[in-house]
Amino acid sequence: MEKPFILITNDDGVDAKGIQCLASFVKDMAEVIVVAPNGPRSGQSSAITVDRPLRLRLEKEEELMKVYSCTGTPVDCIKLALNKIVDRQPDLVLSGINHGLNTSVSVIYSGTMGGAMEGAIHGIPSIGFSIDDYSKEADFSSLEPIVKTLVANVLSQGLPEGVCLNVNAPKGEIQGIEVCRQARGKWSEEFERRVDPHNREYFWLSGYFDNAEKHAVDTDEHLISKGFASVVPTSVDTTDYSMLKELKNWKL
């Protein structure tokens, strides 16, 4: 039988340790093609490049694995791969492993999850992986069994069309895997005011996450704090169906 085919991207760039580890974790399970940005694209969400051409470069080729860099975003990478690189539909799209968490509302801003969501839009089962460690030299070894377990399950079970998995893991030892929902919250005090040497003010993105459900025990934020990897099913359909019913009763 033909080996499964996995397409991988990220938002930290093709040279990031996270994507290199992710590819190494699954290369014995499938044929792998990596198409990732040629540099960091964090916070790009589902952005696409419309104002300049995209360039693609084959960085490495070995048995059952090719690695390409792309001048675009994570979503550009998936689109370009599906349109111009692959010769068959991938069985799975993976994105990550991101250096830093993508819990709660961060899923909206995340380029990592933008790549996974793009896979789901194309009807391909997709998973985004992130870890609570922003270091360029983060240790991803604790994630290997979790990646392999989830990949094996999704390859055998599939996912509903338009649904991907958002997987976040704590730094260090992982207690297990828990399926849960994303926490409610928002980022606060997001910009720091600074002054440059010419006495001109500018603003630097900073801030902190304000968890609106600090006492809830069924959220990704809580489970990460307890040492578990969280798995949140995430849909590309952003319709609020309860409000949809209510709106139908409005006098419009």
C-alpha cells in the first residue's frame, strides 16, 4: 500500500527547530513534503500575499521527504503546495511545532493555526501544534509521542470536513493529553510606548493574556497550567448558530 502523505508548514520559518522536529517525528510514518516560510511569519493568521509574487526554493531532498522555502505566509505555503507542488491530495496537513502557545483567542491571530485551517478548508484533516516555550532552542522531545499518537489517530479516524485540531503542550514533562475547549479571554495592554533616539514616539507590541475563566477546569489554559497537552477541535465555520436563529426573529 502507498504510504500516507503529510504536508507540513509553520509560521516560525523553514529553519526553525520546531518544524524540523515535527518533520522528523513523522517521517517514518509517511511521505513528507515541507513547504514553509523562508523566515518568521508569526501573527499572520490566514493572511495571503496579494501585492508581490511568491518565490519557491527547494532546500533539501531525501528519500520520502522534500523541504521547500516560500517567500509567503503559512497559508500561501499550503495554497502553493496544493496547486503547484504535490501530485496527490495530502492525507494530512500539519503546522508547527510553534515556539509559543496558541491557546484561547490566540488561535485567531496564529499563523500556525492559519496553516492548519487552510488545510481544513481544502477538506484535508489538519493539526496545528504549539508548545509553551519561545526559545529558538526549545526542547520538543516531550511532544514526539503526542504528535505520533494524534497523527496515527487522525490518519485512521479522519476529521469532519472544515475541522482541524489545535494542540498545545506545556514546557517540559507532559502529564497526558486532554480534549477540551478554548478559554475565553483577551490580550490586554498590548502596546508599549517608546521613544527613539530622535525623540519620535513609537509603539511595540507587548501585553499579557487576561484569562476570563481562571476557575474553569475544562479549558486549554487550565490544562496547560496543570501539565497536560490540550486538544481543541476548531472549525473554519465561524457562524454563531444560536444567534442565527435569534436574528431570524428580528424585524429586518
